[in-house]
Amino acid sequence: MSNDKNKPVVLITGASSGIGEALAIEYARRGANLILAARREDKLKALSERLSKDGTRVVFSACDVTKDGDLERIVSLGQSTFGKIDIVIANAGFGVKGPLDTITLSDYRRQFETNVFGVLRTIYATLDSLKKSRGRLVIIGSVMGHIAIPDASPYSMSKFAVRALCESIRLELAPYGVSVTLISPGYVASEFRQVDNAGKVDETLQETAPKELLMGADCAAQEIAQAIMNRRDEAIITTHGKIAVFFRRNFPSLVSAVLARVLAQDRKEKTS
């Protein structure tokens, strides 16, 4: 076991790219020990080697949050190495896209298996550790967990679901000293929009987010880590995300009208 017991131990799922990778780098900068999990072990290995060169202690393992037992295995490895877990970041996820009449029940099930049940598997695998450390549970949601947009109903449903989960279990876990923070990012630079409906990275897919709205993953990670440190209930990441949620909460009819207009224009362009 490590002799640096005072260092926080952070577990991150989906740590091989995007926000997860940026959070690993940010917490290494902050002096934490890391437990990294993702499906792509080669990327985890490369990230681990990079961080280890700067003195960060890292354990990692290939992990699929949709498979029973994978999370328990990485948690056991982390506990045996570091003796505790202080922060758990349930970050693994992807987005199923498409109009209702082009997607299937299987698409919805696949979406929920990763984005909802994968989060629950992460929670169940780490809950005892978090109670012992009076730690921090962090769930990566989305602005689309506040604003459901057309052609993305599976993804929005999954993110609405984890927002409800956070609100419920936050009250349940408070007596144990465990905080629950929901992170709701807007457009952050990552592979997210290059992942197809089967959850596979497709590098031929183009970035669809407006470039002027994209926040760098490193900047997002800094904001997220600060919110976690402060045990905030929720942090909406990106300025445009904050504005969008504000308008949805205060002017819902206006937001619906704008979305309807955007959808109509999109349909018109596709059929012209």
C-alpha cells in the first residue's frame, strides 16, 4: 500500500478520451492518485504512462460499464493499491441520435445500459468506499438533461434520468457525508460526436458542434474539479449551456418555439 495516504484517490470511468481523460490530467496536476477505467485499454495504458512519468500513481484496467463485474474488479484493484477511494466520477457515456421513426427499442436500451445502468453499476461498486471516506460522487450529465432536443430522444432521456437520480440519492447519502455532484456540460471538445449509435468511435463522422461554442476539455476539467472540491450540487459547464438552461427554466415556451423552428429548417434542408 502507498505511503502517501493523504493524497486523494480519484476513480474515473470513460477515462480514455474527452472529459474523462482531461479530468485524469487535471487531478494528476492536483496531486491525486488515479484509478482509470475505460473500454480502450491501449489508450488507458498510454495515458497512464504519460502521467506516471510526472510522478502520479495510476492503476488502470479495461472496463465496460455495461458488464456486471467489470467495475468491481477495477474498484478492488484500486482499493488494494491505495486503500481508499475519495472521489468517483461516473463519466462513461455516449449519445444515440436520430428521429424517432429511424431508431428502435434496442437503441434506447443500449443508450440506457451505458448512460443510466452504467452509472448505477459505478455507484454500487464504489458506494461502500465512498461512505468510508465521506467522499464525493460525481455524475456526468448534460445540458440535454435539462433541454430535450429533437432527434436525440434516447440521449436526453438518459440524461434526464441521471439528473433525477442525483436529486434523489443526494438526500439519501448526505447522512453518510457523501456529496453528489451533477455535472451538466454543453459543447466540450471530445470524441463524443464521433461515436455512432452502437457506441463505437467512427472517425469519419464530422464534428457537428459550432466551433465558436466548443470549450476545450482541459478548461472543462478545471471547472468540474473546482465544483467537485466545493461539493456543489450541480455545475453547468460552458457559458452557452448556462444560458440555455436559464431560458428553459424561465421561458420554456420560447425555447420550444426556437427548437421547433430549427427542426423545421433542418427538415427542409434535408428534403430540398
